[in-house]
Amino acid sequence: MNSLTTSWGEFALTRFPEDPRDLLRAWDAADEYLLRHLAGTAGDPADPAEPVDLSGTVAVVGDRWGALATVLASRRSASDHPLVQITDSYLGQQATRANLRRSGAGPDAVRLLSTRDTPPERIDVLLVRVPKSLALLEDQLHRLAPHVHAGTVVVGTGMVTEIHTSTLKLFERILGPTRTSLAAKKARLILCTPDPALARPGSPWPRSYELPSGSGAGTGLTVANHAGIFCAERLDIGTRFLLRNLPHSRGPERIVDLGCGNGVLGTAVAVGNPEAEVLFVDESHQAVASAEATFRANARSSALARFIVGDGLADVPAGSVDLVLNNPPFHTHQATTDATAWRMFAGSCDALRPGGELWVIGNRHLGYHVKLRRLFGNCEVVASDPKFVILRAVKN
């Protein structure tokens, strides 16, 4: 656990799930810069020296592990308007809850919303942690624009490597005139003045496309994508390779599309085996909404499906699953790590019945076969090409 020191005190913060071996912090220099700006201590001549008035409705968008919400909650009084966090990440929401409890904040200190929820009617201070996905930023700014007013304080933050000309153009095109601060510790602020009279275009999200011939079990499927989904404008080559090599599913099996993204893997299985019950699981609200839209666009109405936003297979009973399909991520925000993949594999091992199978696709260099052999005692290569390998592990 690490402590974040701010103008308003010191806060012990962790990521979720909490792991004493995890040395990654729950905040970075971009969060620190934004908090200094709000306190009036940023030290940038281009910034105002006065603290920002936080007594109105404050919306914090994209707060990765709840650092911003936790610190700002400590500044709220009973007479202040709501403090709202808006995030796509279930894990981020859980981290926020834990960090708020640790700080002593009450259960109603922060209203937690997902990116699929309706924003507050009026937003007086809008704080945006720039996401990795420019599409997600575009979608969220379109959703939030009707709720800001001419007096709304809009501040974005991110590392210098995360803020590009295209980022600034989105703020300018959707909200109003935009400028940036000086860089500090490789972080930068985006300062935007909302223009209620701005004629903004409509949001281009969600989007959909049809898979062409040669996509294996996915050929002809319509794939729906909300903003922020990995490879939202075209099918990634790893998923395409797995679709060409999907296991045959027959009868009333229980199958999980783990880390489902747009749900094309689980949908292909459901179309091929209408008797199967398919669980679509992801920690991204945008992903699960996409998976449900993809499924509804292709599967028979009688097909069985459940859509779960959560922490992997934590809520799936042990020994209840016949097959898990998994294309695990190997990064968390800007950090490259195999921690998520390891937790997905371990959760799959618990959820599978004896004889159940985990099918994994990954880049060759990631060495997932080593982890699978440690967990399952076995692992075989189903198919491979110069870039990807499909692995199969069986629960004994």
C-alpha cells in the first residue's frame, strides 16, 4: 500500500484486487498535477492561483483506481452538491469503494456511475482522466456535453504521452476552446472553457460491422462495438485466428467468454450450439454492453446467455463450467503485466468442472503455457501461426 500526499492530507491507496506483491501505485503524476491545480498550488503561471470551487456538482471521469474521488471526498461538506465518479472499469469501482472506506469516508460520499449510466443533470466541475482509448474519450465527452454549462470548470489530465493533438481537438470540437498547461513530472493538464452555443456533431458510437468469409465460426456475424472496446472498428487478428479454430460445442454445455470484449467468441459458440448457456464476462461496462448487442444481433431468441460485469469468474460457482474461452489482456492502463492473465487462468481452473477445458489465445512471446501447466498440470498447443498460439488446458 502506498500513500498519496496532497494539499488536503495523506491518503493510503491501493489498486484492486489488493495484492501485497503489487508494487504499482493507485495514482500517477497526472492525478497529482490535477489535485494541485484544484488546490491552487500547481505552480503553473498559466493556471489560476486560486483553488477551484468544489461545492457544486463535481464529476470525475475515468478515475482509474479512485485516487481522485477519495481525495476529493475528503473536501466535501454536508451542504455540497454530489461528487460523482464515472468509470468504465468494475475493478476501478471496487478500488474506489475500498479506498473510500480506508479514508473514513461515508458510504454516500461518492456516487459511483458507469459509462453506461446517465450523467448528473448539471455538472459544475468536470474532471477527466484521459483514457487510453480516444474513442472512449469521444463517446464520454458527447454524453457529458449536454450536462455542462458556460460556468463549468473543465480540466483534463494525463501523462504527456497520453495527450495528443487529437485529444485536444476532441475537447475543442465537443465542449469548447481548449488549451494545455505546462508539463510537470511528464504530466499535463487540459483546460477547457465550455461553449453552450457550440454546434457539435453527433456521436459516432456505437458502431457495427459484418465479419467477412474466412472468419471461421464468425463468418457472417454482425459485431457491435461501443466506444473503448479493443479493435472496435475491425476484428483483431488474434480473435480471428481463434474463431477459425474454435472447439466444437454440442448439447447443453455451460460456456464462458472470459474477458469477452465485443462478445464475438461467445456469440459464435451460441450460434453454433443454441442449447449451450453462454456467460459473457468482462470488467468493462462498455465491453459487456457490446457483447449483449452482438449476441442479440445474431443469436436465436431462445438461446441462453448471461452478461456479467465483474471481477473475472469470482461470481461463478466452482465446478460449474464446461468450457472457458479467453483472450487475456497483458497490460493494465500503461503498465505491462501478466497479473490479469494469471488471475483469469486461476479463476477458470476453479470454475471448470473435472474434464472442463480452458482455451487461451495469446502472443507467442507471452509464454502462457508455463502458467497453464503450473495451474492445470497440462497444456497443449491446438494451433499456432508466426504470431499467435492457441492453448488448451484440461481440468483434472
